[in-house]
Amino acid sequence: MSADGHTIKATRPLHKTILEEAPPKDDKTQTKARFHTHVLACIPEDTDVMAVLSRSPIVPEYIACDPFMYAVDPDGSIRVLGLTKEILKDKEAK
């Protein structure tokens, strides 16, 4: 924004696409976490935090992108979990 607040000087898209799956409507167990994938860039966005805080129940959201994977916790904090390929490789081996 300009100093006088009247002009937008620069813009940046937050997400081109977010790939996520909604929990089943007839889920008998309480949702413990959610997951989605970023396509455009691998940085946490305000909208990631908003998604966590606006859903019910409020649970962590795990976000995979290239090269990192991170989590948005129910308090709005963001944690980098590590390299996506290493985290997913570990899961596939088990």
C-alpha cells in the first residue's frame, strides 16, 4: 500500500490451487487433523491459519509442498516439519 493508504502498490497471489479432502460426513471418530497440498509456492499463508481457526473442530492442519512440509497448530502457530520427501519416505517405509 502507498503511505497514504489509497493505492495498492504490489499484489501477490496467495494460492493458485489447494488440494484438500474433506473429512467424511458420517465419520464416527473425531477428526484429529487435516491435510492439504500447496501448488503455487511452499510458504505458509494467512489463509492457512484462517482455515485452521475457522473450522470446527479446530485441529492441526498439515501442509505438504515442495520442498517442505509444515503444520498450522490450533493456536495459529506454524511449525516447519522438515523436507516433504523425507517425511513421506519415512511414512511409506513403515
